Amino acid sequence: MRIRIVWLTLLLSATECAHASDLHLLAYEFFQWRATQQPATHDDVNRVERPDGWIPDWSPAALQAYDAQQKEFMRRLQELDHTGWTVSDSVDFLLLRSAIARADFELNVLQLPRRDPNFYVQQTLGAVYELLLQPPPFTENRARNIVLRLESIPTTLQHARSNLSRPVAPFASNAIGNLASIETQLPAFANDLARLLPEPLRRRFADAAAKARDELVAYREWLKKELQRMSTAFAIGKEAYDRYLRLIALMPYDSDEILRMGQQEWERAVAFEQFEHLRNRELPPLEIVPSIEAQIAQQRSDEERIRQFLAEKDILDVPKWMGHYQNVPMPAYLRALSWLGVVDDLTSISRIGQDATKYIVEPSPALPFFALSMAQDPRPIIVHEGVPGHYFQLVLSWTNPRIVRRQYIDSGPIEGIGFYAEEMLLQHGLFDDRPRTREVIYRFMRLRALRVEVDVKLACGEFTIEEAGRYLARTVPMDEHTAQEEAGWFAAGPGQAITYQIGKIQILKLIADAKGRLGDRFSLRDLHNYIWLNGNVPIALLRWEYLGVRDEVEKLF
């Protein structure tokens, strides 16, 4: 009750205009509902805090209720009186419209509960995984929630069999592959975690984990038997994709424009990488750190130096209360299930000020694409995921005085900011002490540009998942496993893979427009502070609010 009162107090104090109070009250109600209904995901920036005692409910009755509720939220939103609204209120309106439309998109366009067997892997094990990522201790309350979610797995998988009326074979293959070693992975997870749990809950935890293992194995085998009868068509089509871009991603472009933007950035990244290769041709390659202890020490030092760099170069304000982004060794209970999602804890709105955690393994030349780059130089990942990237930006966003902007989450601006930060700091000279690291940044740029093409062509039915994976592996280049994994994610969640590149392009346009309009009054630091505080807000809306320019926003109505 105390938390609810605090939230309402914050909400009412955030309302700038009495006429918009209904909008903010509706937003509060919607995001409270969304925390119970939003699907678990492999992505880190989209994770939400769940109420204590929450378990996923994907029963047929719940699906009907979810659909009815999101339609009711949209009806109430459209009936709001806009009299006296400021531009900021109108921005919040579009954000809430986007958030409600995303719930509809998941249920009625992607039809995740009816088409994607791998969806239920995330809603069972993934829901447990959400509780594992925060570092120890495992308090009695936290342990009880883990047990409750494990105990819910058999029921959720039973509902999966009822709900999957239009299953897609490639998505089922993803689920089968993900569960291929679950007989050994789940016991390994359970055996290691049990010793960290309060003694009174260990027996119940062990029983729940064993039953979950058996049910997941049975689900995998059921999918194998059903596979031949499933459809191979997974694409949503160009019309639905373009509608997603306008209504949910709030991007003022269609898929054809986005393809051209991605192609142009691919060409620029390839050319700049070649320039860097030539520039560094006499230098030795980057070396891998000798041990996990050395990597942790290097990361800690680099993160502190980046914070100082941001202040010294007049790039961005760094609040003294901001926590740190740190590396720690990955525990065995996480290693066994690390395929479920990004292995980090970016904290949450109720844990502002705590340090974020990135779990790492022993450095090795055999590491996959991003982990290998971290073992060579931690800074590109620190910049994207830590400071000033996801962790730093999310924490600032959680302090935003407007409730919609604290709760609204979209990968477009968030990944765009992270990607923009990489090259922005390269241009400021952060990586000049290790020129070969600039080549890593350009490799990342090539990958993010290619993701645009892959995302659009998967959504429009021009790529199979296998073709997209091979294309990424060959063209980036990157390891086959990571490439196929990315292709599978992008096929099941169209619109996410474009966010890095298109978000970054939009930020660059905002900077150019701001400089052109403000002239000598322009301050990059001031603009950065505004973008980061409002980092969950799509860039077209920030451009309207910051500069008063409506041309892009008019395309979203």
C-alpha cells in the first residue's frame, strides 16, 4: 500500500496541467496492469518489475481478458479531453497510445501465444530467469517468488498446448533447440542455486525444479511430434510492419525508407573500417586479457575513466549518486540458463542508485562475438550497456518527473542512444589510446546496419531464418551460433533489430536540427542531458518537444 501511495503522489506532482490529469491517471493504471501481463523476454532493457507473488497466466481465459483489457484502455485513451494540453502532454499521449498498441500487436498481429512455441519457454523458464539476475543474497521473499514461478511451469505448458492453434515450425524449432539439453541444464541450475536459498524453502524448490524439468522435456517432445503439421510462414508482411513503425515504434519512416537508410550506413561503416585498417596496419592486434580477474579490474578502471571523460569533455552530466556498471564472474546457476537472455542486471525503478551487474566468463579466443570484444577491450560494451548507455540512461529515465516516461519502454530510442554513444565517444577520442578498438566500433556499426536489412526482410517474408543467419555470419562476419540466434530473435520480434541504427540516425538528425535552429545558443551537453533524461521516448517526439517541429510527428497520427 505504501508503494502505491508513493506512486500516486509522484504521479499527481508530475502532472503539469490539470486538464491532463486523466491521461496520467490512465497511464498509472495501464502500467500497473502491464507489469502483470507483459511477456517475459530475452532482452534486458524491456524487463519489468513484477508484483510480489506474481506468476505468469497464459490460460485461454487470460488471453481473452488481456485482449479485452487492452481494447478498453485504448477506448478510454481515445475519449480523453485534450483541452489545455501542452506539447509534453501530447507526447505522453502518443507514448501511452504506443504502449497500448504494443499489447495489441503482441496478441493480435504477432499472435505470440498462438503462433510461437518458444514464447512459452520464455514465459516459464524466462519468468524464473528474471529473478536470478539480481546478485545475491536470495532473501526468503525472493526465493519464494522463484519457487512460485517454477511451480507454475506445468500449468503454463498445459495452456501452451491449448493456445498454440497456429504454431509456426521455425519458432517451434527454436524452442526445441533451446530445450535440447534441459535435462542437464535445469538440474545444474537447481543444484547450484539451492545452497543459496533459505533452508526452509530448499525441499520445495527442489521438487518444483524437478517437476519443471519433466514438463519442459515433455513439451519439447510434444513439439517434435507436432512439427511436421506446423506452418512455415512466420512473416507479418509489409503492411503490418509499416503500421508497427508508425503506431508503435513512432518512427516517421516506412520499411522502404528504413532499408535505404540501413544500406547507406552499411556502406559508411565498411568504408570507415577500411580507413581504420589502413591507419592501424603497423599495429599489433588486440590481445585478450589473461584472466577473468584481470578483465574485472580493467572494466572497473575503464568505467570510472569513462565517467570522468564525459565530464571533462563537457559531453554529459554524471550525477554523483549514479551507481556503477560492474563485471562479476557468472555463477553456475546462471551459466546453465544463460541462453534465456542477456546476462545482466540493469537494476530497476525501485533500486535506483544500486550498481548494475554484467556477468562474464573466463576470457578465451572461442568466445562469441560480443563477449570476445569485451575480453579484448571492455569499453565498447561499457559505453553501450553501462555508462553512458543502457544502465545510465534507464536510471536517469526512472527519475523523470512524468510517469509515462518513467514506465514507457521502447528499444528504438534506448538502443539508438547506446549505439550513438559508441561512435560519439569514438569521435571525442575515447579510444585513441588503443586504435585497434576503433576497428571494433566499426565492426559493431556494420552489424547494426545489417540488422536493418535482416529485420525488414524477415518481417516482409524475403528471408528465412536460416538465410538471415547465414547472411549475418558471412557479411558481418560473426560466429554462426550468434548469427542464427539473432536471426531467430528478429523473426519472432520484428522491429527490434532496426532500433540501433534508425535510433542513432534520428539522434544525429536531432543534433543537426537543434544546431541549425539554435545557432550559438546550442549546447551539445544540454541536448544530451535532455535526451538521456527522456531516453525512453522515441526521437521524433523529442524533436517535437525540444524544437517545436511537427513535420515528423504529423506522420504518426
